[in-house]
Amino acid sequence: MNRRHLVATTALSLLAGAGVVLVGGPASSDADDRAEHRPAVSAGQPAPRDLVGDSDSVLAISIDGMSVAAVQKLGRKQLPNLYRFMRAGASTTNARTEREMTVTLPNHTGMVTGRRIEAATGGHGVTWNDDRLTPATVQAAAGHDVGSVFTAVHDAGGSTALFAAKTKFSLWQRSWPDAIDRTVIDLDNSALVDQLVDDLATERDFRFLHLSPPDAAGHDHGWMSPQYLRAVRRSDRLVGRVVKAVNADPDRRAGTTIILTSDHGGHGPSHSDVREPDNYRIVFMARGSAVDRGVDLYQINPAYKNPGKRRTTYAQRRQPVRNGMVANLALDLLDLPPVPDSEHDVDQDLRLTAAP
């Protein structure tokens, strides 16, 4: 048993004992009982804005550690589902991570809060990447209240769920316990996808799915190693299962938008060097009835600038597409306002369709 697996196993035991999440079987938080089969907007609970917008539901998928180099090397024949995803929607293979760090928990927390990382300049403050319990919440890390896509949907009377393949994501359940109606943490990615697919029968407005195979293989064998490329192919198959399940029901297919991105890429044995292009360059794509087919995100978004090979800063007037845009893009699709005090796509002007 390697050290990373031992740490994860220990964390699972602590979480189960604390009642935060259950792993295996139902693998859900206690809030799931309250969410089961309830309508997307609770009767008698008015929402600040109508949840009926461009999409009835949004599913965000993050493939941990998936590098653009791997996507390009493997190509359409070896990654049929990802390439079909791109052909069916709007995408770029030149999006950016957060500037400060190219690691898992800080970047994922940026995805759901719409904030940069550094707390001193308005970020969420999550700078660690493990299962530590102090600071206990995102709010404690930032030193002030921090909202998220989960709280925004919850405050509008909607339902949310989190499916993650790493125990460190329990931070989100501690930070927004009333806003995440179901939390599933399972180190088995296939079982995790099974549970997400089963959950599609429940009406929810927002789901977040985290898949981990590329990151695990990259740390164990190196990015772009044969084992790593196999893990990327496995992730492609998992995405294919999810898309197939969404499309299996005509109404669900018509009402769902799927966003897919990554927290970071990787280079050699690691991904922590923020100056390395293979680390900060990522994919960002979306598909669904609210999305044009086969369009490049930069071509249909003149307000955003393709950064070329540059790392970019937050001070640039025309920002690149960033993974931190997931939260406010999802809220825009649900016809909800942005996360309060967020930054990425705060104007909700990232288009998924070409201008008329």
C-alpha cells in the first residue's frame, strides 16, 4: 500500500466515523434524505430568480490532472467521447487554471466559488491540498463568508449534489453543509459514476463530478507515461457513460448542459510548478441544448482572449477562459445571478453560442 493510498484510507475512516460522508453503498450525506425526489424548486419557496433558464440542470465534470498534451496525443480514435463532446458543443484546449497554484483542492474550490486563490486579494484562501481539518472551512481560510454555486442554487430553492473521488473534497461539505443536498465520496471512480448515474433520476439543478484517474497515474508513473495515457483513456470511457446516461432520457437530454474541465495538467512527475505550461493549460468545454455545436470558445467570445502560451495574470483586461468560470457559467445557465463577491465570469458574459 503506497503512502497516498494509506492517507486516503485513513481519511475515509475518519470521515465515516464523523458522519460527514459515507463511502460505498449509499455513500451520501444525511442531507440526501431531504433531497430525494423533491422538486427542483420547493413548493411555496420563491426563488430570487426563476430557475427555468437556458438549462433545467447543469452537470460540471472535472477530470483531475488531465493534460492538454495527452488529449492531443491520444486524439479522436483513443478518446472518442471527449472528441465527440467537443464536436457537439463549445470548447477550447487553451483554457487556464488559477494563476497562483496548479494543484487540486485550490483549483477545484475556485471552480465552485468563482474566486481566485489568494485570500488577501479576494480569493477563497484554500492553499492546501490534503485532508487537514484546520482550517475547517473555506470561510475560515478566507477570513470571511465565501459563497459557492451550491449556496446560490440552494438559496434559490434548488437542489445540488457532489460526487468526488478524493476525500479532501469533504471540505466543501463542511463549508456549505446545508447547500449540498447529497455528497458522495468514493475512491472507486467507476462506482462513483454508477452512483451519479443513479442520482440522475432525482431532480437536481446542479451536480459536480470529480474524476481522479489521470492525477493518480501521473503521480505514480509520470505525466505522459503509458500508465498515465491509459488513465486518460479510462476517464474518457467514464465521461462516455455519464453522457450516455444523460442522453438516455429525452427530457433530461433536452434540459441538461454538461461543463467539462480540469484542475491542472502535469509535466514529468508533478504539476506544482505554476510556470510550466503543461501544468496551467487545460481544456474547457460544454455541450447541451443551450450550446452551439462545434464552436471554439474564443471565436465566439470576443470579450475573452486566447492567451497563446502565456500564463496570464488577473489584471489583464481581457481574461482567458479559466476553470474558475464553472460556478458563474452554471448559474447563468440556470438563470441565476453570480456567486456574491466572485470574480471569474462575474458578468456572466461567457457565451456558449455565437452572437446572432
